[in-house]
Amino acid sequence: MGGICAKKHKKIWVHVEHGSSIIKTNSKIGNIIIKFTENFVCGWIFKKADKIVAVSNTVKEFIKRQYRVDKEIRVIYRGMD
């Protein structure tokens, strides 16, 4: 939703990605549905976002490998107290 609002109001859309794998279930059909949904939704997000930030190099490499993103992906590690 944030990305749609950013585009509507002509703001920069920065997407922060935390995941480094596709969700898996015990159901073969469930896994097919999840993979299709993730590829469709995440592919769209990575294509439309103005900037992409990953929380680790592992996440950055996952995005590049899984979604074939060729734009710059910055890595900003999570903070710690």
C-alpha cells in the first residue's frame, strides 16, 4: 500500500526487504500458490520501487537471484541496542 500511495503522491518509494527465502508449507498446492503469489507481488514491487534496501548481503543476493533485479540494492543492517 505504501508504494501505491508514494506513486500517487509523487514521492520516492523505498522498499525495505527482510526476507531471504520463499515461504514453504507442508502442502504441495500451498507451496505452488505461495511461490506464484510471491513471484508476482515481489516481482512487481521490485520493478516499481524507486529504491530497494536489503537488511543484509544475504537478502540482497536473494533478491538478485530470485527476482533478477538489476537495479542498485543498498544494504543497511538492522540496528542493535
